Amino acid sequence: MYKIGVIGGMNSVAGFRAVGLNVFPCEESAEADKILQNLAKEEYAIVYITENLAVEVQDTIDKYKDAVLPAIIAIPDRNGSTGRGMDNVRKAVERAVGADILFGGDK
């Protein structure tokens, strides 16, 4: 059975545990990178990672962007969104359909 994981600072991800997701609290990019690689090897279908850590481990995320699993999705942390997560969704949709059908080129 596939699982869903969340990587980020404890204050940003603790609430996800309440809805049954596996939470991996961390603050350092090296630790986040290691966790992300481990989750990709296990049966994780979706990995949410806070935007600030996603920026720091972008090389690792790029390794999995064309893989079927896991889907790695950047989410805002407790301080709010940087817009990075939405940019990644827009780029993924554009890669899949060949055009920016979500925003028509507007951000």
C-alpha cells in the first residue's frame, strides 16, 4: 500500500500527523535530502516538502520529476507561501500538456 510523507520543520508539519500522514521533521537541507531519497526508495506515492527545503534540495527533486512515483510537491511552511509550490505545479502541467493551461503565462 502506498504512503504519503511530509518533510519540513516540526512547526510546519506536525498537524499532518493528525490526519494520518507520515511526518519527517527536519530543518537542515542535508537531512531533508537524505529523508527524501529514502522515501523515494520506499512505497511513498506522494511526498510533500516545505518550499524552503524544496529549494535547498532541488537537485534531488529533479531526479524524480519524470518518475511515476513519488510525486514530490512543495507546500508552504508555517510562515506562508513563497510561490514556489505553485510554480512547480504550473511547470509540471506545462510539461504534461505542452502549454500553460492554468495561468496562460501569467503568474
